[in-house]
Amino acid sequence: MRRSRFSGLCSLLLAACLTHTGCFSVDEPSTYYGKVVTPRSQEFRWSNGGLPQTFDPAFAAAPPDTDAVRALFEGLTDYDPKTLAPVPAVATRWESSNDGRVWTFYLRDNARWSNGEKVTAEDFVRSWERTLNIGPLAPHTELLANIEGATPSISTPHDFGARAINEHVLQVTLQQADNSFPALVAHPVFRPVKVADAASTSRIESHELVSNGAFLLTAAENDRVRLERARTYWDDASVALDKVTFVNTANAEDALTAYEAGEVDAVTNAPFEPLALKLLAPYKDFRRSTFGALTYYGFNTEREPFDDVRVREALALAIDRERISRDDLGGATEPAGKFLPEAMSGEKPVVAQAEIIEHDANKARELLAEAGYPNGEGFPVIRLLVNRNEQQRIVAQSIAAMWRATLNIETEVVIRSWDEYEAAILAGDYDVVRRGMVMQTTSELVNLKMLFDRDTRVLTIEPESNEQPAPSPEEKRILETESQALKDLKAVPIYFASSYSLVKPYVSGFDSNVLDAPSLKQTRLDTNWKHP
């Protein structure tokens, strides 16, 4: 069935290429894909991989849920959709203590809920406590973990590091300094909800919604979800769109058909096949950008010889990431020479070129020889653990071939179902393991903790233990900077995912970024647009 849909999609694209000038032209620029009908009103129709299933910030895990939450609710800060720098939202300004652990946010006095009530500092404290009380059922609770006193269930609220100084001043004390904290609180999980009690942990349903963002939820139906401009929003004058409609499309082919017919203004989060991507690439309204989803290989540093950084570096340098992305993955990914995408440099200094991992076969051989394994002699067979997935199998076998060709090292690729894969990680039954993470923020500290903390816990905690030992000074150093992580190489980055979209030429402000978080507040439709 999937192959049949894919064949239909490619046939549709091929037919379009033959009827649209410039699809395969080298000398002439490409045209736009499908019909371009200039809109008469500010209604944005969006195919976003399905319909939002929840509008509760605590329960929103990924698009389209997070996109709806960003439109309906506003946090202390928001992201500039182009640069991802934090910009004022409910908070007009913020400041930190000299040590970067205490942050104070000053809230605007004209921020309102959709019922007309004021948005206060206490609303944020109560909402964050509620998320922590929800615990593991809230998919991004871990993003609050650096706040002092944050636990899966807050039994002593007075110990919680977030407190309302007054209606318009919120003070947050962190366990560890984070200069990117204003960017972190732009994430949907930090956006406030209107609840009377932090113990109210049930999911907020659509008919109960009281929001404070640029849009209101007006309809949640089987085939579409509709938002309308919120007149109670403090910055309503800067919002151009009057309506936003999330259109339900069952698959990539349906999304493309609707876009080609001019029935939607943008398509995102559609799982296009590689051939479809090649056929779409020449069109002017097709976009590709790096997405902050990293595939990386973690080392079991409790085992010899992987406790030797020279061995880990040799294995890292022997991997040709460019070839993996180009040949094994059809050019659909971006090779990763470091752990964080370049667009996530944010407020930290850009990583120096010398700190980027590049393919270097000669250096890899030298390092392996220095570690006592010249030409791979005496090196044990590597047990490389991956989850059962065709793409991951191809990548693993390709990397195994590179290690054999460059270092004369043999690898056993161990493929397990998801449950068996997770159990093997908990037991430490691997030498090297394939891991993946979708980054939720531009905060360097938070991203590195999410990348490395779980591997550290796996290797140092007995499965039956519920207590987590305090990280050692070395582990703390790893988690603080990407530069240190690249030196220690407890893991090696392989590639970043790519995100793809189709956006009609009369749409502006709908910007792609590494967090895959466009801003509906910035989006507008040019009702006077004309084809060049």
C-alpha cells in the first residue's frame, strides 16, 4: 500500500514537472509548484502533518500540537523565528545575577487572558508546578529540571525556585547557571495555563481553554482545527492573520495534492520520499533546512578499550559523515561535525573549526596505534547496538565498513526491537550504541544535558535503583560546554535531520528554523501578490 501511494506521488510530481516550465531547466529559474491563487483575506491554511491532538502546553510533545500551543499561549519570552534569539513576550525585560543562577523577569501590565483577567507572575509559578506534578506524562518536564527544587512531584512548593515577587515580577533560581535561560523559557512547556490549583493535573480540553496568546481556538473538528485572532492579546495590532486553519491530510501524497490544487498555503512535517524530494527541489516554493534532530553514537566508557579517548577519537575520525549523508541517506540529512547545529550557536561563541570532527583516516590510524592497537591488532570486535530500523541498519553497516577499511577493526551490528534495544542500554550490553535526540531549545546547557545525562545514568546506576548519584566534576564539565564534549568524545555526532516545506509565494514571515518552530504571529498573506 505504501509503495502504491509512493508511486502515485512520484507520478503526480512527474506530471507536474512536465506541465510547469523550468522544473528540469538549467538556464531558467523554477516556477512554483501547483496553483498560486492570490488570497482575498488573511486566512492561513496549513497542512502540518495532521491535526493538533492537545492544546495543553504541558502535554504538547511535537508539531502540530506545539505549533498550536505557541499560537494560543504566550510565555515570558518568544523566539525570533529567523535568529532564534529570545525576544520579549509577556515579559518586557529580564536580568540575571552575576553568577547566572537567579533570573528576574518583569511582566507587562497589559497582558491578558482571553477571559479578560490579568496574566500574573503567580500564573507562571502555578503552571510550572502543575507540569512538575504531572510528571512523566508531560513529555518535556525535564526542561524544568534545572530550576531549584524541581522534582517530579512538588510536595513543598515553598522550596520551588520559581516565585512571584509581586503580580508583575517573577524570580527564578537555577541549580546550575544557564546564560540561555531566557531562550529556554520560550519553549511551549513554560507557557502558562489558567488553572486555580497546581494539583489540577488533568489535561485541559478544548472547550475549557482560556489562553493568553495571539490566537483563540474557535473550532476543533475531525477534518480541521481553526484559530482566530485574539482581540484581548496585548499586541493584537501587530498580528496580520485573522484566521488559521490546520487542515487534516492523511499522508504526504494528500498534502501535496491539496497544495498543488491551491487548497492549502503551506505544507510542513510531510514525510516525503527521497525521489519526491528530488522532484520538488527545483521549485521556488520548496524549502529545505537543517532540523535540530541529531543521530549520534554513544560509547560505553565502562568497557575497555572505549575508556581511552584516543580510541574514541580514532573511531570518530574514521567515519565519513559526508558519504553517509550523500550516499547512504540520499542527501536527505546534514552531516554533523559537532553536537549542536550551527544555527544553535545562540549567545555562545561559535565552535572553532579545529573543534569540529572531520573525516581523517591517517589521524585515526595514528591515534589507534598510540592507544596500543597498530593496524587494529588485538582490538576486540565492536558490538554496535541499533534499534530495528532500515535506515539505521544501513548507516550502521556503512560505519562498520569504514572502521574495517580504515582501522582494520571488525564490528558486529546488533539489531534489536525497541524494547530489547532499551533493555540492552539499561544493562550496558553494548560497546557503541546508536542514539537520537530532537532538540527542544537553543540552550547549550540543556541540550548537552539531554545528550549526555541519560548515557551517564545508564552506565552508573543499577536498573533497580531509583536514586541518581550526583554527577562527578568530569561529568559536570562535559555538560557545560560543547567544546568540552567534543574533546572528551563520550559520543560522536553522525548527522542532523532535514526539514522540508512548501510555502506559497504570497506568504511572508513563515520562517523555517532549526527548531522547526515558525511563528504564526509573524505570518501574513500578501493579498496583492502577482506572479512575476
